[in-house]
Amino acid sequence: MSHVVKVQNISKKYLIQHNVQEGYSTLKDAISNQIKKIIKRLRHPFKMVQQSKHTTEEFWALQDISFTINEGDRVGIIGRNGAGKSTLLKILSRISEPSSGSIKIRGRIACLLEVGTGFHPELTGRENIFLNGAILGMKYREIKDKFDEIVAFSGVEQFLDTPMKRFSSGMHARLGFGIAAHLDSDLLIVDEVLAVGDAQFQAKCLKKMNELGASGRTILFVSHDVGSVLTLCNKGLYLEKGHLKAQGLIDHCVNSYMSDCRLKSLHWEGDEGDEHIRFTHASLSQEQDTREYFYQHESATLTIDYEVLKNAPQLIIVVSVWNQRNQGLAYTHTGLDIQNFSRYTQTGKHRLSFQINGNLFHEGEYAVKIECLLHGIKHIITDQISLKYNVFASQKNTTFGHLSNQQGISLGNQWLLNTRSR
Amino acid sequence: MLTEITPQNQSYLKMLIAYRELFYFFAWRDILVRYKQALLGISWALIRPLLSMAVFALIFGKIANLPSDNINYAVFVLAGMLPWQLFAAAAMDTCNSLVNNPHLILKVYFPRIIIPLSQIIVHLVDFSIAAAMLIILMFFMNVDIGWTILTLPFFILLICFTCAGTGLWLSALTVNYRDFRIIVPYFVQFGMFISPVAYGSFIIAEKWQWLYALNPMVGIIDGFRWAFFGTTHPYFRMTLTISILYAILSTLSGLYYFRKMERFFADKI
């Protein structure tokens, strides 16, 4: 397959100025500073007056980045704030030039770093479609041909002849995305656009981008939302502090990104407990893989290592799953295993495994909490052991993008359909 | 189409051709926006020069009684005002054109040169409307229109290049040094008095003519007067040569400087 983008060793350097001594911002400050200086001079006539100094510091926003993108790839760029994602997009979309290195891009580039760049508030919706289209590089004829499609996508028929200044911000975003999405390009570059609209708009955008991706368009996509990157992209680039830390399959990149985010800990090591029981290890893992996140269809295996020091029949281990808003979703405990109940509390070292059915959960961020109590007597462990993990929609099913407001647990996927043919 | 992004970009002209419609769209936007929500709309393009013409004719023609080569003072002054207004407005607007559109420069790519150059088109439209009005006025006032009117396209071209050269320099400089936003309006105001707008260049004393001719607008304005009325004077050839040289040199150097600075616009704006 031929590559659309070939990036070789690009770096981008910025010079940052530090104004060491005095930074006047207004004329008033400048004058009062001068006067102070003169007074200082008069009081200490032989002391050298320190001159104001500008020191410049080099800042490398990107360092030595190389990659290629093949035709039809949907590439997600991930990384934390300030990792250089936007700088990279700016260079790829030709807005700023790299300090060194070379880039080759075959074909037409459509870039959407912001929704509705160049919309003029005084012009009507209709006029702005033409203006914005032209700014993005469309020909008059092209815009005219696509006009109806754009209007239908953005749903602003009613307001076509209203000045843009009276548009709501949602309409603004929809129209902006609509225009860019209808631009025939070989490479579509999209930056965080989805952050603007409501959930419905985001779903619509993702769906449109999926369609574009399915039709073989090459897409470069930046988002903080790992979920939408996973649903949309097949390849990934993971940037950290201006360096390319991982590239290749999206799973691999997201995995590397997630394992760098300290918040999500799939492992817990320690020594917690009292004279009855001590916990030393807890972890969540997939059956075969070693990814740092889970797909919806996968079940997670929870493994707990503990040692019972003093036999106590009231000892119960509780496992519960909590969502991001700290609402408890699911709950179980060893006391439910009636036949084997006593085996859990025999003295000695144990390894307890538990399967959490992955189909139970919507995509999102979850915490597994492990508690331990002496029933009716006291809580031994309440908040000390908790594991955090992310569930993402499985990559294969991308047609519907996100449905908003997925809360609680999932009813799963056990449909039964009878069709009587007429 | 293969796009190479390296510090030296060779395909600029190709890009410019691909984006040629954007010249028109930006000009169209600015004209449309200027007359939106204005009661009198596009007729302001006629009213403004007419009003200034009336004021100038009253003050300089009637009260100060300045000579005007035996041509009706009103049309004489209007013929000088047209190129001057075009140049002044283009200089001021091109100067601000880049810094007033930071979102375009930071968020989308197209050849930046389109932004200042489209400003000239905007003012060229105003110019054309006023020029048509001048010819109609001349017709009504029985001012003879000679063959020299055929040279008008040449002078329009000349002033376009003068504006383009000046505009390219000013717009690129303003990105780095905002001082030009303050300096330019001042010079435009001041420049009208050292250009033959309200008077004919023939009233300048002979020993100062060489100094006066250094202003490139002198040759252009005299050129327009020659095209409209056929009036000429001994220094016209010299002033016109200076104007043509200025137009060529400023355009070439302006292009060079603009291209050199363009790469850093997004980082500096």
C-alpha cells in the first residue's frame, strides 16, 4: 500500500523569552520604573544598576519525529496536554513549518483544527458556507454541488439567511464540521473538534468520520477521549513531551498511554489488614492479553492474594464495582459461596480469582474495590484496596458511535430474533 | 498532487493558483460586510468621494483659489483623490490584514499572500465605482476626454503594483512590529499633503521638484490626471519613471520579504 504521509525526523523549536528584570506592560509602569531607577542611582551612585535582561530558552515542542501513514489509515494521536499533538497537526496542515526535517504528503489535505474557522459573524449562514469552504480549499463549483448535503448534515436550513452572529454555538459547530466533512480530501486532519458540541453532535461527527474512514479516506485524529480514538482509529501515534513514544496499532499505543497514566492502576501491592487477615496483592487482567484497559466483550480476572492468620468464620471478602461518579454498580462477597464458604477463611496463604463479566459494563472508567470485614463485628479493610480500569467499546462495532448517557450496568447482548418471512 | 513541506517550499505558485478563488471570496466578504446593516448600502462608495470632492473644491478651489490647469476644480481634485484614496486605504488595510485575522493564520492553511492582496481588490472596487462617476461628471461638465483616457488601464495596473508592493511589506512587518499599525495611519494622513491631491504638482517650485518626485504617488497621480485630462508638465517623465521603478522594486522585494516571513507568521502572530 502506498503511503499518504511520510514524515522524516521533524523537530519544532520555539524560543521562549524570559524577561528577567522588569517587564513593563504599560506606559505608566515604564515611566514609574524609570523614576525608581533614577532614585536608586541617586542613592547609590557607585553601584552598578542592573540592566534588564532578556534570556531566551529553547523549547522543543517536537523532537525527531518520523512516521508514515498509509492510504486508508485512521490514525489517532494521543498524549497528554503539552505533548506536542497540536504542534504536530499544525505542521502537517502546513500552518507552521518544522524547524528541521521533511514531510511529504500526497493529495489534498483538509484540516479541521477548529470548527468554522473564518466564519464571519455578519454574514449569513449561506454566505459563510461559501466563504468557509473556500478557505478550506474548495472550489466554488464544489461548494455549490455539496451545498444541500452540507445544509442537511448541519440542520440549519431554517437559518440559512440569518447572520451568523445570531447562531447558537451548537449550530456554529455543526455547520463548521459539516463543511469540512464534505470536503473531498485524501487526508482529513481533525483536532479535538468533538469537544465543542453536545453528545448528539459528537455522535454524529464520529459517525460521519467512521463513514469517511470506511470509504478509504485517510484520517488523522486528535482527541483526549481515548474511547473515541479507539472506536475510530486503527493506527496510533503516542506523543510524550515532544517525542514519539509509541506508534503502530492503536491498541498498542493506547496501552502504552494508559500505563503511563498513573491514575489507572490495575495492580495493587501492599500489606493491609489486621491480626486475622493480611492482603498483599490484587490485580486485574485479561485472560490472554496484557493490556492496560478492557474492551466491553472481555471479562476481567480479579486476582487477590491474602493470608489468613487466625481462623474466623465471620470473615468475608467483598468485591464491588464503582463508576466514575462513585456510585456502586455491582457487588458480591465470598459469603455467597455457601458450599465452600469455610474454605476461604482457613489459615494459610490463598490466591482468590474472580471473573468480572465484561458484557455487564458500558464503556467508561470503573473502580474495583476490595473490602474485608468480620461480619457483625468490624470492618478490616474499607478503602485501602481499589483498582481502576477503563472499559472501551469493542472496536469492531463502530456504526453507531457513542450513544449518550450510558449509566448503570449493561443488559448485554443476548438478543433473540424471530423473523417470520411473509 | 504531491505536497512537500520543507523549510524551502517550491510549490507556492501552484498553491496560489489552486486557491485563486479565495482572492475573490475574501474581497467579496469584506465588501459584503462593509455594507451590511448600512441603510445606504453600496451607494456609500459614491457618496464618500463626492463629499470629499465637494469639501476640497470649496476650500482649495473657491477659498484658497489654487490653480487647476484650467480644468473644473471639482473634477481635477477628484481625479487626484481617486488614486490617493485607493493607495491610502489599501496601505492601511493591508497593514492590519494579517494581524486582524489571527484565527485564519493559526487554524487553517492557504497561501497567506491572499489576505493582503485581496484587500487591494476590495478598494479597487470602490475605485472603479468612483472612476465611473468621474467620467460621468466630466461628461456633464463638458470636460474634453482625449485619447489619453486609453492609458488608464496602465495607470490602474501601476497603482495596483504600488499598493501590492507596499502592502506586502507593511502586512509582513506588522506581524513582527505592531508599531506599523500606529505609524501607517499617520503617514497616510501626512502623505496626502506631500502628494498632488488637492493641488497640481506644477505649483511646486522648480528647485524642489527632484525632492518632490521621490514620492512615488506623485508620478501616479500625475499619470491619472494626464489620462483623464491630457494635461502634462515638464517633470512628468521623471516622476513617472520613479513611480514605475518603485512599483516594480517594491513588489519584487515585498514578495521576497513576505515569503521569507510567511513561514513564521503562525509562530509570531
